[in-house]
Amino acid sequence: MGIKWNTIIGSACFLTVALYLISVFYPIWLLKVAYSLLAAILLFSALPFVRKTSIIITIPLLVIGLVIFFQAEADATSFLLAFGYNINLLSLFLLVPLIGVFLSLAGFLTTLKVHIEQLEMEDNNKSHPYRLGFLLTATMGAVLNLGSMVLVHRIIEGSMANFFRKKMVMVLLRAFGFCMFWSPYFVNVGLVLVLFDVSWSSIGLYGLIIGMVYVLISLFYFPKLNFATDEIHLQPKELKKEVEQHLPPLRILFIFGAGLFLCSFILETLLPVNMLSVVSLLGFFYPLVWAIVSKQFREYTREFFAYVNQCFTRLKNEIVIFISAGFFGAALSLTEIGTQVSQTILTISQGYIYVMTLIVISFAIILSIFGIHPVVIVIGIGSALSPQLFLVSSEFMAILLLIAWTLATQVSPFSGSVLMASGLMNFSSIEIAKKNSQFVLVCMFVLAFFLYLFHWLKLI
């Protein structure tokens, strides 16, 4: 694809998301039609360039959705609007990475790397690279999403000594999973908020508690995290002389992060929109404001337009999966399949809520192992399950699907995080999934129990 085409299609991505965000505040019918039409154009523009696995998932979703719309005798407008069903997720994937663009431009990430190098030099080989890698991914990943794994891997590799490469990447992979239980900057969190019409403040704390339990299980399994063939990384003990006088202080990075999350919570309270829309808006405006205040507006503008040129190429698989899954979800809403699925799960579980949670999580994991993207699973399950039928709250169902999504991505050889880990350690994604299988199985039973405990104590 040429540079001019990348600019045009990248600008179309931003226009689609901009129209959606405007419609959140001003629900004008023409706006919905416009961004849905653009979404359809983006979908069919991306199809020729995506991975085969994405095509294998997308085509059946579109065909089944088309058949459902035809049988339901839906009008043309409903059919078109279905393509815009998941633009809220696309807005998250498109705008939140701008935060990382500014962090890199402002030198915050280099500051962090230099600071870690200094600690390593002062600690006389007593540092804990795995612990540091886990903490960095668990904190930075909450905002930077999947990119945090690559970033932290580079920081650790460039500043820490004496660690096994494959073991370190597995630690980062599990740390990344922690963020998925609670961070409002993750697409799975935003999706369940919309599906069950709940606020982040009503599930965030419980998601964080579930995440902490997940961390404890990770610590328990850490001594068993070894590979038969693993290369040890040795870093020369020489502190690189970076131009430290030009780097921002580390405390400014903490202020940046704390301010971002504080703004998220305040705006969710003040604005008549959900956290997903709040986070998308912050993804665009927060780094822009910082660039202006720090007098880096010109440099940031240059990086922003470079990002626009690259965004379609980087997000083409997500565009295809999210838009087709949304189209499929909109079609499912016209059927009675939701009631049928709920009744089937209710019958199998015999009304036991703990058993029901295990069935849903197992279903998501099994489908993900066969390459079905979690967004398709969650939209299908989320649209089908009725909290009232199972005598649980919408918050319970939202957290249940967060657990299902997170564990599915930890054990599926086709998930983005496992594929990322596979690339970093030059190891088969299938073998990584096998390595995580026992860990995920234990997490399933333990996390489902804690979720049931929240319900039993009437906390959610």
C-alpha cells in the first residue's frame, strides 16, 4: 500500500471514530449512518490485507449475519447500522496508543530505562529482574496495552542482567493478564461495560481484587516456570551515558500516569457517557494537552500524522475482527438464540451459579483454543446471557466475562498476547499455550470461586 493510500485510509479511520464520539453526545441518526457506512468501507478495504486466520473467522460471521438479517426481513438501515455496532472498540484501539506516542516523544520511557540501569548498578547484582518485569508490565500495561510487553522486554533486556529469556517473557505474559481484569484502557473492560450497561466504578474494584488473586496464583507457579532449553541473558555492567540532562524527571512520569487515571474517574462521573467513551476521548486529548503544556506541540503533531499514516496497517486485523463481530452481534440480537443459550446453560448448571461460571469460562477458553477471537465469544455470550435468568447482577456477568476473556487469551495460541510472547522468545505459540494450561486451569476454578464469593456476600 502506498503512502498516499495509507494517509487516506488512516484519515478515514480517525473520521469514523470522530463521528462516533460526536454521536455519543449528540445521537443524530445521520451521524450513525455515516460512521456505520465508513466502518463497512474500512472492513472491506482491510480484508485483502489481513491474516488468513482473521479471514477464516470474519467470512462466516458476515455470512451468518447476512442470513439472519435476510430471514428477519430487516430493513436496509438496520443492516447498515450493524457495521457500526463495534466502533466504540475501534475507537479505543485507535486513540489510546497516542498516549504511548507522547510518552516516547517526551523521553519518559528513556528516563525509566536510565533509572532502572542506575538501580541495577547500585544494587550490586542483587536486583530481581523477574519481579521488576512483572511490576513494569502490570503498571504500564494498564495504559499501553499489548505494546507494554515489547516495551518492558526492551527495557529489561537493555538494563538488567542474569535472567532467562523465555522465563522472562512468560512472566511478562502473565503480568499482562493482570491488567485485563480491571484497566478501563483495555478493550475487554470497555466491551463488558457496554454489553451489560454498568459503570466502571461498579466493577473496577472487584476486577482489581480478582486480578490480585491472579497475581498470587502467578507467584505460586513462578518456581515451576522453567524451560528445558532457555538462554540466559548477561548484560555488561556498564552504565550507558545517556543525555540525562535532557530527560524529564521520573516523578513527572508518575504524575502523568496518576493524572490520566484520575481524569478517567472524574470524567466518568461528570459526563453522561460510559468509561469506554471517556477513555477514547482521553486517548486523544490528554497527550495533546501535555504536548502543548510541555511545548512539544510541533513535534507531537509530526508524530501524530506519522501515526495516522501507520494506523490502518497496524490495526487492520482488529478492524476486520471488531467490525465483523459487531455485525454478527447485531444480527444475533434479532433472534431468540440468547434465550436458548441461557436456558441451556441454566439446565446444565442446574441453577448452581458456581457451575454456571465454570461453564461460561470453559466455553470461552475452548473456542479461543480453536482460534475464535475473544471479542466474538464475548459478544456472542454476552448478548445471550441474561443476568436476571441466573439470579445474578449485571456486574457479576461483566466480571465473569472479564475472567473468561483474560484466561482465554492466556491459553490460546492465536491470541495477540501469546503471539507477541512467541515472537519475543522465538518459541512456538502452541508450546506457550501448553505451558500456561495448568496455570489457567487453576485460575479458572479459583477466580470463579472468588466471583461466586462476591455474589454470596451480596457485594455485586
